[in-house]
Amino acid sequence: MLKGRRKSANQNLITISTLDSRLRGDIKWNKLKFIDEYRDKEASLKYSSLINDITTKKWNIMEVCGGQTHSIVKFGIDELLPEGVNLIHGPGCPVCVTSLELIDKSIEIASRENVIFCSFGDMLRVPGSKKDLLQVKAEGGDVRMMYSPLDALKIARENPDKEVVFFAVGFETTAPANAMAVYQAKAQGLKNFSILVSHVLVPPAMEAILSSKSNLVQGFLAAGHVCAVMGYNEYFPLAEKYKVPIVVTGFEPLDILQGIYMCIKQLEEGRHEVENQYARVVNREGNQSAMNIVSTVFKVGTRKWRGIGEIPDSGLVLQDDYIDYDASLKFGLAEMTVEEPKECISGIILQGLKKPHECEAFGKICTPEHPLGATMVSNEGACAAYYRYRKV
């Protein structure tokens, strides 16, 4: 547990202002450089001890990002915490929250002749209402896995007689690259390129959870990679309105343990502030160049979340100047709607109301080979994490 290969984590080293003096002297955060140092067992146990020392009440803390969920389950971080500290797994997996109707739209488009359908690899096995994209590929559809939407743009240039569609999925993190692909397509006059947009935004989802009558969340670990793009100015109104601490947090065990420590410290002291644990990567303003290209190509719109429903102003849609690159409109699928299957409770899991092993289908009729929902397929899905690392 808590081991890793010796790779450089980042040359910009972490700074700590709220860390207890006992740990500040022992862990020497200003000298950490390699990934295995962020997974150090002794340092993690010291953090566990410190968290135990300051915890006097029961607290529910949600980690928003599915990448954090996988680290928590893989490294047993939740098992190092006091019994009263409950980590709730949030909707921070863009693959998981992509609506069923968008999956069905992707399958419909990919099944058509003269279409080259391009997607990130983790979307290929997400189940639609009848099949997934891999099955479309097996049936003869030209479905290709891409690492970048700019690769799909190149394919469009090389295949002028084909319609090339990229499945634009993600939070704020992947939006800049998808925006740049559309921007360049227009600049180059490409008429055979379009994107199927499924971008969702983190702050509105957090507010939807906090405003729900069934909300259990008392503090958040915010997704560090999202904040690397958007910064964290949008979190201050949320923290103040709902009186919850929000700690921007990284993904390695020590990052997460420190984020938990900072969050519990606020809760115990009755504070509700926004703090940045992931200072070696994130600044308050974010990446302005990235945000500029996003706002040029996209605008905020209502988005439907799989298993949750519509959340106002929670997604990105193409600006009017770029609407010709909307695959949903180009292929006449804008009005398609699909009912969610009742046997899958992924929506309840994504809201943190249940954990994966509490689902009756988990590990039985729902497995990575035969998933009922996206949370069992995605590399950031909570169900996939529990099945891989903590199958019960």
C-alpha cells in the first residue's frame, strides 16, 4: 500500500500554511519531488494520526473527482480515518454523468455510413440503451479511439469525403482542447468536422447537491485538475452561501489526506472557507488562456446528467458562431430523449446517497464486462473502483 514508481511529481513544490507543526517538521513538504514520496506510508500514517487528534465529531466529506475516489479506494485512505469521518463519492466522473440520450446519439451517429466517429477510449464501453460504441465498431462502424480532438481534426482534413465527429466529453479540464478543435475547424474552413458536446461544469453540480433536501455533505474536496483550468474563484460564493468548507485537493495519498485534514480542521473550528491544498498546480485565477478559448467557442447552458437529471447552467454548448459544428444538430438528433433504466442506481451513487457495494446489482449482474451503468465502466467511476480494489 502507498507505494509508487519514482517519477517526478512536479518541479513546483507544495507549500503548507495550515499544517500542524509536528507534521511540518517531519514530512518536509518543501522537498517533495517524486510520486512515491507523495505515497509514503509513514507520512500517511502520521497524517492519519493527526486527523484522529483533531476530530471530535462525525463529518461527511465529499471528494468531487472520480480520480480522487480511485486513489482513496486503491490506497485505503478511508480506512485510515476516524470512524466518524465518512467520505462520500461525488459526481466527478464526466464519463459517468454523460446522459444516456447522448450515448444513444453517439451510437446512432457512429452507425451511419460515411462517418468516422472519434472518442476518448473510456467512452467506448459506456452502455447505451441497447449497445455501446465498441459493439458499433464490431458491427462495422468506423469508431476510433483518440487521445486528442486535434487528432480527429487531422482525420477530417485527410478524409474530406467523410463526416468526422468527435465525442466532446469532460469537465472544464478537457473543454479547452475541444474548443480549440472547433476554433481551428472554422478557421480552416472544414465542413466535415463536428463535435457531440457533453461538457459539464463542477460548481453547479456541487450546488445541486448542497441544495437537495437529501444532502449529507458538510465539506468538499474539490477536483484539482478542474481548478488548474478554471481556478477556484467560483467556489467562494458556494462556501459562503451553504456554510461549507471547500478544499482544492490533488490526487496522491498525501494530497488527499492533507485535504481531509484541512477540511476537518475548518469544520471543527466552525469555519467555511475555500483553501488550496494543490498549490503546486493550482492558482486562484486558473489558466486564463484556456478559459478564453473556451468562452470564445462555448457558452453556458442547461445539461442533463445521467441518473440525476437536468441541472440549470451546468454544461457548455456551442456559441451561435460555431453552431454548424454541433453534431447533434447536423445529424438531426437534437430532440432525441431516452429513459434511464430503473435497475441501475448510479444516479444515487453519483449524488453520494449510497456507495457502490450497497447496490444489489453490484458484482452480480453489473460487472465491468457487463455493466448496467457508466460508473462500472469508467476509469474514474466509483463502482469500478470498488469492484477493482475492494470487491465485497
